[in-house]
Amino acid sequence: MDEQRVRGGGPPRSWRHGPQWRTGWDGRRGQERTVRWPWRSTVLFTVFVLIGSNAAAHIQEGDRTAPDGFARVLLVLGSGLLLWRTRYPVAVVFGTAAAAMVYLGAGYTYGPVFLTVAVACFSAVVAGHRRAAWSALGMLWAGHVLVAHWLYRWLPASRDPSASWAQEIVIATWVVAIVAVSELARTKREQWVRDRAERAQAARRRADEERLRIARELHDVLAHSISVINVQAGVGLALLDTDPEQARTALTTIKTASKEALGEVRQVLDTLRAPGAAPRAPAPGLDRLPELVEQAAGAGLTVAVEGRPPRLAPGTDLAAFRIVQEALTNVVRHSGSRHARVRLDHEDTALRLRIDDDGPATGADVGGSGNGLAGMRERAAALGGTIEAGPRPDGGFEVLAVLPLKLKEDR
């Protein structure tokens, strides 16, 4: 560990002074990102506007004033403002509209001068400044109407006549089209942002569900196996001197339980190392109920099983097995009874699992009060089932699980 971190002096020196970190305007340190300016597109727009305006001057020769030095300054100014369109969209849209208004008011030829206003408007609307973009376009159109129908008498060129209202309708149509395209782009962008956020949220939800599933698996495997190991270790220690053979049997049980636990833990960890890969061993199900009974017997618990399970879908089969396993583990850990019962009943739509003992509880946390019962409830809820757990009137403890019955398809 870095010496400065041990002393509590903040992040390592390489983190504080390296080129990859900086403090932002909001006071938070974040990874430095290269600021990208739209140089290429701005240069292309400027060249296109200048060339297009010169070409328009030849077409409109005699009707409007050809661009001179002042006109080119206005064109370069309006196009150059687009360099800041992503940082200051409001100022840019009003600046380009003002440059275009002065250009048209001076009597220069019509041309691609409106392109800079359209690009600035598009950037402002997409950035969320809709009213500013609309106001700038409205200002430009109102200014053009004012110049073309009233102020043209006092503005160059002297021979410039009053514009027709048909021309104003065409310009208004272009303004509406620019706004419509900008609004459409804004809507698409917001929809894309929402979809991206929903996908990220769904991914986080899947990750949380997978983490809970793995936590449940590890808890169920380790809690059951360690409970058996704990009981047998106590037996072995108690009988080590008086009954070495029984102590040997206890140690054998410990070895078997630990080996099985390690195998199941490895299987869970393999799914973490290779997500999406098929497990190497099949998931446990109620067909392994006899093994569970034998393990419980090794911990000194006699289990009577009533009923036979139907053929279940893998998810339901695993959940049923884990619920029985956790319930029996709770009996071993929290009950003074050495007898437990497991009853399986199934109807057309549901599987009922009842696990109970005769008690009494050996501690305040009868039946377990932590992750075990929570894990059982989560497993049942994930399948649309229910779990009821609580003390019986006669002093024992009962767990009742009702799981929707999804029969395994015959192949």
C-alpha cells in the first residue's frame, strides 16, 4: 500500500500529480477528458458559406449587392461562431442570427448565410435551449420582414425594391422546417438517452439479481455443510479418548461434508469466472433428498420423508432442494429436537413443502432469523411462490413453502 495512503494523506502521489486527473468546476476530481472542438465542421461550413455566397452573387447580379469585404467579415463571423456551438449554444444561435440579419439588412445577396443559423439552432434545440432557438429564428424572420418591407428605403442597395410576401412565406417555411428538424433530433436524442439509461438500469438489476443468487447459493451450501462439520467436530472431540472409532466416524463425516461443500463452492465460483458458461455439474434437486437426509443423520438429526416429488423444472427443483436444505440446517443449529419431518405434496398447480421439528428451540433465534429465512423467501418469491415460517403451538418450528408447479418437459 502506498505510504501516503497509510498515513491518511490522500491518494498516491502518482494519482494527484499525474496528467490523467483534474478538478472540475464542481470541485469533484474526475478523469480528465480531452476537450473536442468542432474545428473541421466549422471550417467546412465557413468555406461552403463563402463559396456559396459568391456563386449566389453571380446568379442574383443586378438584384442584390455582391459580397464585399464587410460581407465576408460577417459571413466568417457567423460561421466562426459555430466553433462554440456545443459550449455556448444560446449565445451562438443569437450571434449567428444577428450576423445574418446585418448581412441581409445591408442588401447583400441571398445565399447559404441561413445555413449557419440553421446549424446553431439545431445545436441549441438538441442541447435543450428550445426557447432561445425559437426566439433567435423569430428575431431573424421579424428583422427580415422589417427590412424587406420598410427599412429597405434607407438601406443599401438604393435600387433594392420591396420584397414580396410570397418570399416571406418561403423564408417562414424554411424557419419552420429548421425548427421541426431540430425538434425531431432533440426527441430522438432524448429517446436514445432514456433507452440507454433503461438498458443500464436493467443491466444493474440483472447484476444485483445475479449477486443475490450467488449469495444465496454460497450461504445455503456453506451454512449446511459447516453446521454438519461443527456438530461432528464436537462429537469427535468428545469421543476422541473414550471412543476412538466413533471419533474416526465423525472425522470421516467431516471430510465428506467439506469435500461436497468445496465442490459446490467451486461450481458457484466457476459461474463467476466464466459468466454465461454452462455449469460443469448439474444443479442439485429433490432427487438428492436422500443424500441430504444422510448428511443430516451424520449431524445427529433423524429425518422422516413423506411423499415423492414430481419431475420439476430445473429452477423449481433447485429452489425446493435449497429450501429443504436450509430448513434442516436450521433444525440442526437452532432446535433441541433430533427428529425432523419433510412432507412433499403436489397438486396440478403447486408443490407444497413442509419441514418441521418437535423443538424446543435452543436459542432466541428460533428457526434462524438472518440470511437463511431471507434466502428461502427470495427463492420462493423469484418463482412466484410463498414461504411461511414460525413456531408451532407445541413448541416446534415449521416451514411451509408453496411453489408454482412447472413440470419438467419430457424429452
